Amino acid sequence: MSTPGPGAAPGRYLSDDFHPAPDTHWQRPVKGAATLEPTGDTLRFVLDGATYHGYSDAQIDDYQGLARRCFPWNPPLRLTVRARFSHPASQLKGTAGFGFWNDPFVLTGGRRPWLPRAIWFFFASPPSNMKLDPGVPGHGWKAATIDALRPTAVPLALLALPAVLLMNVPALYRILWPPIQRAVNIGEALIPAEMTAWHTYVLDWGQERARFFVDPAPGPLEEPFLEAPAPRGPQGLVLWMDNQYLVITPQGRFRWGMLDVADRQWMEVDRVTVEATGA
């Protein structure tokens, strides 16, 4: 395992195979009915007995306690994660995944809420409904990008507020939402992989474009299943499983809360690498 910082020369930024335990690179802000379980060769992110009365989160990251301007990751880089889940998408509850974001909410404390930036592999179960791309369901196992902090995004985001009622009219939604989606760099696609099997997930985060792959063949990466505009950095790296849900739609629907997770469920990871690229 090696964990030179993001200022290192081109080459490997981070490599962790979780043998025999997670690297010291990680912080581990575990909450509620959640645990991190090292197996000796992998790390399991476990929920068992979580309830809607409180937040439960099994997580490792590298940004706790940092100001957002000091988050450690900027493009161009490549993230590779080998992972599997205990249940298929139809049975998992809450949210889970891995990738980069700017931690825009207040669950970690110590920072003001902010507009989101993210580039990641992201799962959300019903009743979550984050239908930000009209062609992709509002929940499920997805690759996704967003950058609501782009200079072109702010004016359109402000216009979106009075347009919310208009976007409840389907014809007007089809006209009004696409330019906002482009301005905020929203790109999404369902991940073509069964969650319960081991898969290698690869994200190329370039200066201009983001490309997502599952189980790429050795050698030059093949065609991605999603290519989208890339958000900017700096961002933090996070892997997690929790019991929350979020409803947020262009039509002005917003709801957030916690879910009961009565049965044990987990995400298991056996490798994480981040490498510099020239993209």
C-alpha cells in the first residue's frame, strides 16, 4: 500500500488493498447502527438494525476536518474500485457508493451547506428520487456527475427557482430543464452490472470530460458506458453505505430522511487506487 499525497509527482496517488486492514490514509466517521468490518483482505461497510429515528453511516474518506478549498483531489486522475454488495439494487436500502464530492451538506459538521459537486458511482433506493437527468430513473445504481458551482450554472440555477411551477407542465419541463442540466454538468447512466457480483469500477476524471467503465479489459480502456462533462476540483474521496434517502426534482419536490434497515446489508471493497493521468 502507498499513499503519497496529491502533490506527488505523476504516478500512483493512492493504493489500498485493505490487507490486513485499511490504510492510515482514511478517516472513519462511522455513525449509528453501522460498522466497518475488515476481513483481512477486504473491508465491509455494514448496516445492521438501522432505523428511521437516526442516521447510520459506515464510511471512509479523506476530507474530515478540512476546508473545502483544501480537499485533496483534482483532475486529471483515474479511480479504480473493486467491489460487490450483499443484495441486488431491488433489495438494498439507503444510499451507497464511492467517488469524489465536495461534501455539500451538513452531516459531517463544521462547514456551511454548499452547492454540490460530485463525480461517482452512486446507489440510492426508493423513496429516493433524484431525477436530474430525464432519461435516467431517480434511484438505482448509477454513475453520475454534477457541478452546480460552475460560473454558468449560478444564473440558470437562480432562474430555475421561479421556473419550478412551470416545470410541472410536461411540455415546459422539456423546454426549460435541458439548458439547466447542461449548465450544471449533470450526467447520469444506470450501471450495467449486477451489484452482488465482484466488479471493477473505473472512473477517468479529466479536465473536461468524465468517463465511466465497468470491468474494462486489460490495455487501453474501451468505450465508456457514460461520458459526461467533468466537474472541477478540489473534491474529497469517499466510500460509504448509509440509511438516508433524498427526494429532489426539477418540479420542486424536496424531502429528506432516514430508512429502517432491519436486515444486515453491506458493501464490500477489496481494492481502491487513484492514479494520475494525462487526460
